[in-house]
Amino acid sequence: MTSKGKCADAALDLLFIEEGDDGYRNPTELKMSQIVLPCHANHCGELSVGQLLKWMDSTACLSAERHAGCSCVTASVDDIHFEHTIGVGKVVNIIAKVNRAFTSSMEVGILVDCEDLYTDRQWKVCHAFATFVARRTEAGKVQLKQVLPRTQAEQMEYSLAAERRRMRLIHAEIMNDLLSSSTEFQGAVPAERTRVESVELVLPPHANHQVSTFGGQIMAWMENVATIAARCVRSVFKT
């Protein structure tokens, strides 16, 4: 990691530390702690990324709903870079809070760290920014109340959230252009040879508190399929 990246991560970590001596705490902030059990592990004996995404999405959704005062759905999640794996028996701490609200959408910052209860060690795993949209109510489209940053750190995240939103819109346009092009790459593995399909029946364990499948569960299914597809690529190159 570059020194610039380390500074950015350090700045992000500070955003989740309570500031000031007046006892102020961001009203949208939520924390979830989970101990990693064998049922949460993948075939390597480590916490499944899909399971972690489910926990992150659930925590962020509750933070968004606390601010919106109504049910919310996941619209998107920015790129996530996992710095460490998490073993069975470790504790995962997830903190989420709303950085900025727009018309009916809002950005939620998520920070994940891991804790070893026996050695009292704690280390960062990843951070992410998710966009949630407030569901329509019987009265019509929801108009979100604005976030009022009180600390210097909150003010910085409030300002950066607008720039990140602008970049997301640009990124979406670029991806649409790439997908519409028919460029072929020499030496590439035919996509059909890595194709993996999964059909899932939505059961009660797959639902959230809104009694519907949620973004985190869908991301968990996607992660499983992507893992199998990646293994297919490796097996193709071996043959």
C-alpha cells in the first residue's frame, strides 16, 4: 500500500471515532459485532466474503433506515478491497453511518475491523461506501432530511460524498460504453468456458427484517458463483 493510501485509510478510521468531550455521537451510527463460527466459514476455513457482505449490508441498511425513518433498499456498493482474511473464532466489528443524504438516496460509510479476544489485538479489514434508497411510502416518494455534520470529520465526509456520487455516475456511463462495445482480446479465455449459473430459491433465512431478499444476500450468492468461475479460469489455463 502506498503512503497516500495509508493516509487515506487513517483519515477514514478517524471518521468513526467519537470526537469532542461533549458526549456527541452521530445519530445514524450503528455497530454490529459478530463472532465467526464454523458455519460462516468457506472451504478454506476462513470467514466467507459473502457472509461478511451480508453483515455489512445489514448494518448499513439499519443506519440508513434510522436516518430515513422508513424502509430502505441497497442501490449500489463501491469497490471493496479486503486487506486481511478472518479466521474462525475472531470477532468482526462493523460500524456504519450516513455521510450524506440527497433526494431519496443516501451514502452510508462502512468500516470493518477484526478483533482477537484472547490477545486484545484489533486490525482493519476493509471499508466501503454504499448507496441506499428510501422506499416509497403511501404518501409517495420520500424526501430525505439533510444530514447536518457537526464535527470536522463529518464535514469532510459530507463534502466527499458529493464527489463520490459524481464519480459513480461517470463510472456507470463508462461501464455501459464498455459493455456495448464488441472488442475481443487475443489470448483470452472464452467466456462460455467459465460460465457458471446458480438458481436460488428464496427461503426465510435469506430474508431481512423487511421479509424480502436483501442486497447482502444477493452479493453472497454472487460471490459464490464468482469464486467457482475464477476456479474455472485456472483450470482452463492448466489444460
